[in-house]
Amino acid sequence: MPAQPKADPFERDTAGSHTPTPVTASSPAPVPDADDGAQDWQLDHTRAPIATKIVVAGGFGVGKTTFVRAVSEITPLQTEALMTRASEDTDDLSATPDKLTTTVAMDFGRITLDNDLVLYVFGTPGQQRFWFMWDDLVRGAIGAIVLADTRRLTDCFPALDYFESCGLPYIVAVNHFEGTEVFEAEDVREALTVPPHVPVVIMDARKRYSVVESLLAMVAHALEATPE
């Protein structure tokens, strides 16, 4: 009996089905599909997103890592390290006694605010011994969010002074911790002597919608401050 020819694995069969062509190094990259959750700008090769960078700063334990984690659409990059007895004399845990870790470099996340606007969010470390990294983290940012805790407002003064001195647009976001007294935004503005043109918002860093509203307020303020 003559040998039967081998069937072509990529040839369409009588039922109309076929085996997908294998992807090789020279094959074009797969096209994103809307069913896979791709954004509009990913499906239209004539459009490109506007990538912008913002930084989130503030005192130790004010909620910067929580802020980035709550809003990031990707798994956030976190540089958390366990706290040890060596930091007892420098890190005040009176307001956050359950805090076991601290950011030693930065937090990083990403959020698509609009079809063509992608925000890269960088959280700065809060302790003074890590402030030397701020200059690198802030480079290229369009604006900043200074997180404040009403139980220790003085902790955000270094961040306010820093952004004032470098001329970077910023807003103040008061992170409302559970069980703490709620203050009006104008009361916080007066306590921090924040200029009238700088927005002050009350928010909750644990809630995504609240974080998004803060980001939108920051972007709007940055556009007003530097429209070009």
C-alpha cells in the first residue's frame, strides 16, 4: 500500500476549521482585541496616548502607598520593607500603630483617565532619610498631590515647601482616616497657609473613585497653571 501523504496541519478542513498559524520571531505582533479589554487608542494605530507623570508626596504613613494601590489598573510596583526597632526613634507611629512596613524607594502605578490620557503615578517615600530621591522622582512630572493627615498636618510642610520652591503645580488632598474628625477644605487651607489658587480636596485613599477625583483635580490644576 502506498504511503499516505501527510496532512498539512494548517490546511483548512472540510468543516472549515483550521489550526492557527504559529507565531514566529518574524511574525507581526498580535493585534489587541476589544474583547480583551484593550483601550480605544490601542485599537486605532493612528492615535497615541498622552503619557503624563504625577507624584504623590506627604509625611510618613499618610497613605501614599494606599493611594497608588487603590487606583492603579496594573499591579503596582511597591518597595515596602518591614519596619525594625532601628527606626523607633525617627518614625512616629502614634497615629498609625498598626503600620508594619514602609516605602523605602517609591510606589508606581498607572491609570488611564481618558481614552488618550494615561497617568503614571509615583509615590515618594515619606521619611526624611529618603528625601534625596525626590529630585529624581519629580523629574518630568506635570504636577503633584500632597497627602495630608489632619492629626499631623505639620508632616506635609516639607512636601509643600519642596513643590513651592521648584515651581511644580500641586494640590493638597486631605486623606480622611476612619475615626478621625472631618474638617472642611477651607479650614485645612488656612491651617496650612495654602495659597488660594491651590485646590484643597477631602478624599479617602482607600476608595478608587475618591482617588480618581483627586487625580482629575490635579490634572485640571496643572493645565491651568501650565496650559502650554
